[in-house]
Amino acid sequence: MERKPDRPAPARDFDGLRADLAARAGTLSRRLSQVAKFFLNHPEEVAVTTLVRLAEQANVPPATITRFAKELGFAGFADLQLVFRERLLGPRLPYAERLAQPGIRDADLDQPGQVFGSFVQAAVQSLLRIEEALDREALAAFVEVLAASDVVHVAAARGAFGLGAYAVYGFGSIGRRAHLVDNLGAMRVMQVQAMGPGDTLLAMTFDDYTPETVEVAKLAAQRGLKVLAITDNALSPVAGLATHVLYVNEARLGHFRSQVPAMVVCQALIVGLGRRLSAVENN
């Protein structure tokens, strides 16, 4: 079908699509933003799932997904889906087919054993995603920034709190001073003001985007501090505030996310930083 002259040129690949959505952040309607976030967080499912099923999962009418595709310059959802399918060419296709089978969402959550099995499945799926998708250059850049920092301040709350607490423990165990921005007494503004010019903020927040974490990241960026972000996609409110971003897509079981892939990323940062600091000391 010939594209209408007034329709924007669609992205040619997934990276281009992600960049297009990042550039449109704040300009899409609430419904279209909801679709954008879901598509970026679940690219494998978008590649292999029907329009109606995706609409149910994203909690929007099917017409909204069609409108979303046309907003991005595609003739319809089928053309947009080709971008996601192309991303899965080669060895990723069997995994995509596996995702299309009944799984986490169809589990009998009244049975504790089934709940356990479903969480295991969610963790495995998330690890497969992150092993293929994580930007290794961004990971190396994180380590370099952390190595040059006087103190690392970690902002992570609600669902990400456990990750943040572990990161502070891990950084401390390898000799890097670290503090948790815990907002105790609602004093997060004062905690940011106490950060030194050579300090770095590591912000971790995912698709509920904890407002306090977002505010801390904004305040740190306004002060000219280095901000690193671990989040789920380019539309995250902390992505545009950070000098470097690591994207972690986590499978869900109901309201709960699998924290396994984000924990693995944190451990990789801690170990990588520890090796980097040891190399500096030995030179």
C-alpha cells in the first residue's frame, strides 16, 4: 500500500523505532504512550502475538494499537509488527515461538507450586532477553563512570528498593563509598544537595516509575551531577536525564516483576567495578 504523503517515514528497524519513540516522548497521547511502553517492554511478544491478544495485554482497544502504528508512519499494525519480527531473525526465533505458547499469564495462581514455577519461568525469560539485548558498551561506560566517582548515591524505591540496597552493599564491599538515597523524613532534596561535584547518582526505576526516584534524578541532573539509570525503556522519565542508560526488560507475573535480570546487571557492575579498581591500584 502506498504511504500517504503526510505520513511520517516509518522506522526501518527496531533501533530506529526505539529512537523515534524516545524522540516523541511527551508528545504522544496517554493511550499511545501506554502502547509505546508496552511494545518496548515486550518486543518478543509483539513479534509473535495477534493484535487482539496484544490489545488485551496492553489494556487498550485494538483500534488504539492500529492508531499507534499509523502515528509512526506504518500502514497498520501488520507493517509495524514486521519490525519486531525482523528483530527476532536467526537464533532468536525459537525463543519467540516459545513466548507465544501458554505461559505465565495462563498460570493457576491459586496453587503455590504453580506460582513458584511461573516465577521461575518469568526469571528464565527475562534472563534470555537481557543476555541478548543488554548494551555491553553502556555497561562498560557505567563501570568507567563509577570508577571515577568519589561517592555513588543510589536512588531505588518501592519495587526496586531491594536492588538499590544490594547495590550499596556491593559497592561498599569492593571499597567504593556508596549511600542509599532513602528519603528518610522526606528529605530527598537535602540528600541530593549534600552530594559532592565528583559524586554520581545511580537511579533504578521501572514501569511504575517511582515519583521520588524520578525527582531525585531530576534534581541531580539539574545540579550537573553525573546520572546513571537502570530502567526498562527509552520512554522512562529517567532515561533522558542520564548520561548512560542500561535497559532491563523484566517479565511480569501479575503485579510482580522478576527482579532476577536487574540483579544480574547490578552484580556485573559491582564485579566489573571491583576489577577496574584493582587494576588501578596495581598500576
